[in-house]
Amino acid sequence: MQVTVETAEGLERKIRVQVPAERVDGEVQKRLKDMAGRVRLDGFRPGKVPMKVVQQRFGGQVRQEVLSEVVQQTYGEALQQESLQPAGSPNVDLKQGAESGDLEYEASFEIMPEFEVQGVGDMKLERPVADVNDEEIDKVLEDLRKQRATYNEADKAAEDGDQVVIDFHGTVDGEEFEGNQGEDTPVTLGANQMPPEFEEALVGLRAGEQKKIEYTFPENFPTEGIAGKTAVFETTVKSVKAPEYPELDDALAESVGLQEGGLQGLRDLIRSNLEREVERAQKAKLKEQVTDALAKANEIELPKALVDGEIESMQQQMRQRMQSQTGQAADDLELPADLFEEQARRRVTLGLVMNKLIADNSIQVDQDRVRQELQNMVAGHQNPQEMLQQYAQNREMMQGLEVSILEDQVVEWVAEQAQVEDKPTDLESLLNPQQAEAAEDGEASTEETSKEG
């Protein structure tokens, strides 16, 4: 077998492979001979069909099968011989040998980029640190009390924490829209069951009062025709109910399923859960910083095949999410590739960098961590043993878990090489960063409005 390699633009490579006719012809004849001993044709006894007839009837089909297999085999041999690592499937152009003679073909493909990982040694990271104190535990206990509140009708104006039962009917530009009305709908003020603007408009109303409430839908609102538009809701308050909270005692602990330990046991359990959440959030923050830094520091020439494959995967995920949200089939939905390209390039870059770090530093997945994580995952499942069995029998599911653990190990390895500084953070901002960010945006907006006024 003769192999020549041609370097095209960037990562593109083209190899020309020549295979002696004997390799193809020998395999074709072997298969035809085997076929002659078992094929059944009208006019011939089983096993007595002449080779010439078998050749005429099946020769072309068998040769095509053999050609396909030989191309696949020799392509792999050529890659190994020339130490080439392809990034995707090749485009194969058969030059000669389709019917007879030596086989010759060209295979065009992209190779994986060669690079050294940059930015690890001088990386600077901030590790958020938050204390789990009695005040934070008290907040969780108060939330538990609120979740178990009972509501009693009260002759008063509605205020934060009350439950208001309403009828509402909304229109946009005088037109009806999906989900625009409700009857006897309970709304707990301050619980974000409705948009904050809507709940705030109910504060101060009493049973029997009516009010027109305006609400502008977000630009990305999924219901067709109302995104970005302002709706007017004719709202009637049916009743106002004041909350009555359970006592902070052992009975509260029993109501959440803690059979032993009472209130102190509940406090200990909350502390343990919060500390575990803090550790998980710390790891997530470090991982975010590490991946951002690696992506910025490593500008790698990326194989188009890998980027295109990632874009296709992201498009499919988006279709599945939209189908799940709307309940309508989205398989044929056109999603422009350029919407996903930047994120796809980042993902491919990080994948290449992670794999390089794993290979260069002989990082292997910690099976003890895999088993522990699997135990944590199934602990809250209704049937843990059934869940464990699913993972044991589904190699794809297990590989997904192993890849996740391995990524965490790579991030931890990078963090060990980096300069890490502890940054004191309040617990709420660490565990609920999106809510904290939204609150900061709201405060900034209020300050800006005050300045303008």
C-alpha cells in the first residue's frame, strides 16, 4: 500500500492511497467461492452453481462491499502510518479500481490541532467563602414556617405575606390571548407566584375591590403575539386572607419528615445541607473562572467538523427544550447556525484543552468519586436500587457521569497550580447569584430613577 499526504489550508489534509489489485481481487474471489457453496438459484442444485454464474450474478455487488471495507481498513492503516489524527469523517473520492485493477482513492479530512495549554501557571482565582451561621439557619426555618402557613379570611387591606384570592381577565390591544383569565386564583403576595409588578399592584386592596393592572410581557415571552406588549388585567379581589404560621418547635421538625432530634435536629440538618450547598457553589464558581480563563488564554485553530457537530448538537437541544415548553413538535424548526457558533467554538476549545490537560498530566477518573456521586444522586430517588441498576446497565449514562467527574478533577488540578484567594461572600449571593444580581439591578434602576427625578 502506498500513501502520499498533501497539506491543504489550515488543518485540512488529503491523502492518496494506492492498494494492489490482489488485496481486493483475492477477497472478492474468496467471498464468491463461499457464496457458490450455499447460494440457491433456479435451475441449479444447492452448492452446484457454477462460479461463472455466481460471478455474473453477484460479482459487482460483492466487489462494492469489498471495496468499501478495504477503503475503511486502509484508511485507518494510512492514518496510523502517517501519524495523523482526524477530527471527523473523511470525504472519499474513488479514483480507480471500481471494476478492476489497483484500488486508488483520495480521502480529505481535518486533523486535530497540535498545541500546548496556556494560562495555567499564572491563573488567578477567587474562591467565594461564606459562613453558615445561626442567622442563616433562622432564615431557612422562617421559610419553612411560611411554606406551612394556614390562611384565614381577614377584613383588612392586603399586605405582603397575605393570600389574595382574585378573578382576572386580561387583554392586549383589546384582544384575548392564551392564559389571559382566571377565577378564584390564590396569590400569596411576595411569593413571586405572579410577576412582581402584578403582586405589588394588589397590595392595599380589600375584598370586593377592583383594579386595572397593567403588565408588560418580556421580549422573549414564549406565547405568540404578546411578547414585549402591555396587557391590561381587569382584576377583582374576592377575599383577603392573613397567614397563621406554625410554632417554631419540635412539631415543625416532624412536619418536614424529621422523626428524631426535634427542632435542634432540624437546625443541625439545615446547617449540614447549607454547608454542602456552599461547597457545591464554591466548586461551581471556581469551575466557571477556570474555564473562562482557559478559553481566553487558548486561541486554537479549530476543526470545522468539530464546531459544526457542536452547533448541530446545540440546535437539537434547543428544539427539544422548545418542544418541552410548548408541547409542539420542533424538529423542523429552522435555527440559524450563527446563533450558536460562538458558544460552540468555546465548547470545542474547552474540550480540546481539557483533553490535552488530561493526557499531559495522566489524570484518570477517580472511581471512588464516581461511586460516591452515584450514591448521592440516587439517595433522593424513590427506588435507589432501580436507579443504580439503570446506571449499571447503561454504559452511556455511566460514561456521562465519569466525564463530569473527570472534568471536576481537571478543574481541581488547574486550581492547585493557580493562585487562589479567598473572597468573603454573603450566603444568599453565593447560593442564589441570579436573585442577588436581579436585586442589584433593581436597586441600581431605582437609584438611577431617583437621580433623574
